[in-house]
Amino acid sequence: MSRPRNAKKPPAGPLAFPVERAILSKMDSVIADVLDQISEGFVLFDDFDRFVFCNETYRGFYWKVADLLVPGTPFEVIVRASAERGQFTDSSHSVDTFVAHRMHMHASDFCVHEHELCDGRWLRVVERRLQNGWVLGSRVDITEAKRREQALHKSEQYFRDALDALQEGFALFDADDRLILWNEKYRELFPVIDDLIAPGARFDDLIRTAAYRGQNVEALDDADEWIAQRLEAHSRATGAYEHQFSDGRHVLVMERRTADGRTLSTYVDITTLKVREEELRAAKIAAEEASGAKTDFLAKMSHELRTPLNAVIGFSDTMRQELLGPIGNPRYREYLNDIYDSGNYLLSLVNDLLDLSKIEASQMALTERPVELSALIGSCRRMVELRADAHNIRLAFELPPDPPVVRADENALKKIVLNILANAVKFTPKGGAVTVRCDCDGTGEVMISVADTGGGIPAEDLERVLQPFVQLHPASDNTGTGLGLPIAKALAEMHGGKLELRSTVGTGTTVTLRLPAERRIARGAR
């Protein structure tokens, strides 16, 4: 109840009220001692808002105005002195404003509030007006609770700041699918439902409204069908979904269910990725078309080149062997040899280009059958012996007594071995050696290695020499098209194998063809 302000007037003077003195004098000293021992501050004001009594805890809280805590001091005087002496940390208002606000709360029948003291402690203030008009007040130290509250608030603010700093949208729905937490990116992604994004908003209402307002391109034709599919997917909360918005953006939505039944949704703007994906797709189509055109062109050109080349090679061979009669001038015979060799070189180049174009266009198919490696290596040997002998290069073949048999395309496998072997002979200086080995390693892989004693390849160039048209020594006499090793590598990979290069400058190079163990065929099991 509120005290009637004009019911009676207090006696003059702060100490001139014998009734209060009588009450204090009759108060049992034991009760006073008990009140002084409790941790809660206790204070009593009479019906004229004059100080009557407080315990030591209360006095310790308001130590800056302890001299005024004597019977008869008006509450307003204590409050004003507290503000003026800096008892409270609140300095956002003038003293008069502070006092007026505090007197207004004190005049009510019941009030609860908190304030911070100058020493950093926080108090919960409870004031209750009694039936006789007196005011009983209590003060509880809530400093630790306040600090925990402030720490929690700070942590929540850090968490909120972190969420808002994310580039992804974030939303958390409770077990009843009501929105409980989100960040600013989520709001930015869904401008058409900005007015609905609030605590407690239902997921189905948000999705439904977004669809009807034209947020999703997928929902433009049949909004109800799209809504049903989206809600069904949301109920599972186990996957990722792409949405295209009517403003041109693409968003990837990922949903997961938490242990307590909440649904965590993240929204990633993948517009840039989608644009890049479309660009790559278009580039891939263009590249495939260009590659197809190149393959067609090479195939046609190969045919057009092969026909006259075969004629040139055939006629020159007939003439240099003088099958139709002798050639009078020996210089003509030399020219015919040159024509024959050049024609064969050009034909080999055309064949390599055609093979490479077929491999790149995935148009080369393997015709697999059992292949005797001893016979295959022997055939390759015969094709390079003349060049090796001409340059005094020793050829060594270290084969096991019973070389492996493999399932492979014989022509392709022969091309691999011949390219490696011819390369080794080409880049080995006069008087050097080339060694061919064939065996199986501990895992069962079939290995064919060719080691030379040439100048070697720098470590930084080992990968480059496996690329088409790369020539490390373009000014040397041994230059070619740079297609031999790349074709060999591609054909090896078509067999599920690989080509390995080890080289030391000044010592030589070893090229090893490895075929998987499953290509090995046991003799008698064909």
C-alpha cells in the first residue's frame, strides 16, 4: 500500500521522534546481533521515510554514507548523498534525476531492482511497504551471479558476432520446427520473407511464403508440389539441396538433425561456383568439339599423306634396288636412299600423330590377347640393331629363362617397348650400352625396363619429357617430334600400367614399363 502523504506530519528535527527511540530501546539485543550476522543487508524506514535501523551488512554495502545511517535521517537525504558521493556507478543521469527516479520506486508498495556499487559489487534491492506504512528493505549481494550473467552475455555476443561474420547463412529450428536462432546472412538470402524471420517462426510457414512470393525458381511452375517435396526433405534433414532463386542466385542448403531433435540448416551462396561451372562446361564442350575436329582433320590428313608417301616409299625402294634396271649415275642412288629414308620418317610421324589424336579422343580401342614378352622384345631388338651397330652401341638383354606372358594389345605393347628402346639407342653416345630387362617384382607386377648410358635428364625435366612435343635438346642431331614417350605413357595407362623414369645427369636414364599383376597369364592357362 502507498502511505497517505498528508495523514500526519513528522515531528521537527531528525532525532525528535520518541516513539522510534522507544522501539529501539525495547528491541531485543539478541535479535539485533542475529541481524548483524546474516549476509543479507537489512534496513527499516518508518512511515515518514526516515531511517530506523540497519544491520552491519547493509552498512558495509553503503559505506560512503555510513555517517547518515542514523535514526531519523530521511531516505531522500541518504539517496542524494549516495549519488553525490559516488556510491553508485550509474552516472548516466544528473543527481536530481537519479534521486527522483529512486524516490518514485521507493514510494511504491513493492519494488525490485538492481544497482552496482562503486566498488564493483552488485546488489538486488527489494523494498516492501508494511501494513503500518513502514518500509522494509533487503539487499542481496549478487556480484558473482551478475558476473556470470555478464560473462554469459559476452559469450552470447561473441557467438552472435561470429555467426554474423559467417559467409554462410545459418538457422536453427527447435524440435517443433520453430526458428530459434539465425544470422544476418540468412536474412540477406531470404529478403522476400524478411518480415517473417523472427523467434518462433515455423519452418513450413517460411518455406510456403517464400515459394508463393516467388523466391525459388523451382517453385514457379507448381508451388504446392515444390513445397511438399521441400518439407519432406526437411523432415529427413540428412542431405544437401540446391535452390535457384528468382534473382539469379544459387544456394546450397545443408540440414542436419541434432541429438535433441533440433534442425541445423546452413545456406551457402554458390552462385559464383555455378557460373564457373557453366563456363567450364561450355569450355569442355568447345574443347571436345575442337578435339573432335582435330581428330577428324588428322585422320583425313593422315589418309591423304599416307597414300602419296607409300607411293614415294615404294617407288624409291624399287629404284634404289634397281629392280627395273640399273641407274647410271651413283648420285641418283644416293638421292633415292635419301628419298626412301625421308619418306619412312614422314610416314612414322604421320602414324604417331594419328595414334596420339586417337588416344586423346579416347577412340583407340585395345585388342587384347596373350603376348609372349620374349618374342615381342626380340622383335623390337631386331628393329634397332642396325642403328645400334652403326653407332657402336652394345645391346644387352637380361631376360629370365621363362619370360612372362601377359594379356595385352600386342601392337600397342610393341609400340611402347620399341619407342622406349629406340629412344635409348638414339640418346646413347657411341661406345655406350643399352640394357633391357624383363621380370616380375614382389607384388607380381610385370616390369620391362630399358637402361641407357646417355647424358641423362635433369630432375626438373622428368615430367616434361612425358608431355607431347617436348624436346629437351632441340639443337641436337637426335631431335624428333617428342611423341615417342608420351604415346608410350598413354598406351601403358590404357593397359592399367604406368611408365616410370629414373635418370642421373651424366650417367644415364632408365625407363620402366609396369603392367599390373592381373595382366600376367600363367603358362598353360590360355
